Amino acid sequence: MPLIAIAVAALAIGFEQLIQWKYGPLGIVAFVLLTVGIKAKNTKLSGVGAALLVLLLAQSG
């Protein structure tokens, strides 16, 4: 079980670094809003984070 938790944490950190490298600080803010909103079961917060990520993805494409 601890090995799985370490692997998941490593993947999350890697994903966060990828977002920051590609989309900058606004990407990190959007990702944090999305994850905090999901964990807190707050649809407004997660919706804002998801919308920011979509806008960043649409802008780069």
C-alpha cells in the first residue's frame, strides 16, 4: 500500500510540473483550483479551475 501511495504522489508531482512548464503559473492556479474544488466537493471552485484549464489548452492549440 505505501508503494502505491508513493507512486501516485510521484505522478501527481510530475503532472503538476508538466502543467507549470507548459502553461506557467496560471496553469498551476487552475490545477490547484480544480483539485481543491473536487476534494472539497465545491462545484463552483472546480468549475472555475476546469474552465481556466480549458482556456489555457484552447489558447495553446
